[in-house]
Amino acid sequence: MGYKDIKHKTCPEDEGDGILLVDVETEMIPKRDKNGHKQYYCLEGHHTFSEDEDGTDGQHDRRKKR
């Protein structure tokens, strides 16, 4: 699976566009949750979510909209 395959995911909670979160310094290393799954930021709901390697949704972190 290449970088382009993991860069965008659909949020399982509200079906918004999700963008892979990466390390600020390297801009390459994906951020991971406490279980080691890649984290995404949902542009629709303004929250983070993670996705298991098998494609099932992991954790969600609901944040207040600004």
C-alpha cells in the first residue's frame, strides 16, 4: 500500500473527508493512536479518528467546532 492509498479516508462517523495526520517536523511519519493505528482528521466534523489495518474504524475523538 503506497502513501497515496493512505493519505485520505472517509470518516466512518459522519462520512466526511479524512486527511492523514503526520509528524510536524518530518511531514512524512503518520501520527498513530495508542493502539498504533494511523490517525486522520475529519474535515466535516472537525475531529480525529483512527482506522484499524483491516479497514474497520477505530477510535474517535470528538472535538468542539470553532
